[in-house]
Amino acid sequence: MAAVVVITLIVFKTTKKRSMFVGILCVVFNIGMYVSPLTVMSMVIKTKSVKYMPFTLSLFNVLNGIVWMIYALLKFDINVLIPNGLGSLSGMIQLILYAWFYKTNWDDDEKATQKVQLSEI
């Protein structure tokens, strides 16, 4: 944060340019925050298991994106709308993927329980 403040104050001389620079950084980092959980999607699809994808993270990703998207639509702030619209979309994709492969977790847990029970006999 200190580096952003120092660079902004040294490089950009007007408030408008400073605001634009910091705004663009915020949009980029916000999109990165929303999209980063999608990196687990390939693992979920390959393993057909959602044990590496936390449900609460995906749920609150969607809820946060939707609330901020509604706020951005009310104020019509494109800088808030774009990253949070993409965040809502990525969160919905995560929830759909979670719902699609959720049942496979139960099958894996049942197999593990059966193995444990068999080894105890």
C-alpha cells in the first residue's frame, strides 16, 4: 500500500490522474480476487471432487459480487460494476460446479468409511 501511495504521489501530479491510476489498480486487483478461486476448477473437473473447493468462499463470492453490482447499477459506476459483475459470474460458475460434483464427495466418503470398516474386521 505504501508503494502505491508513493508511486502515485511522485509520478502523477493531478488528482484526476492519481484517481484514475488507483482506480485501475483497484479494478485489476478486484478482478484477480474474484477469479483466483477459479484456478481450482480444473482440479475439481479432473478429480470429480469438490473437496479442494470451499463452498463458503464460493457462496460469499457470489453474494459480495451481487451486492456491489446492485450498488454500482444504482450509482451507475462502471468501475465498480465491471469487476463485481465478473465476480458474480465467476462465483455462480463455482457454485454450479460445486453442485455438479457435490455428490461425488459423498461417494468418496462412503468408500473411505467402508475401507476403514473392512480393515477393522
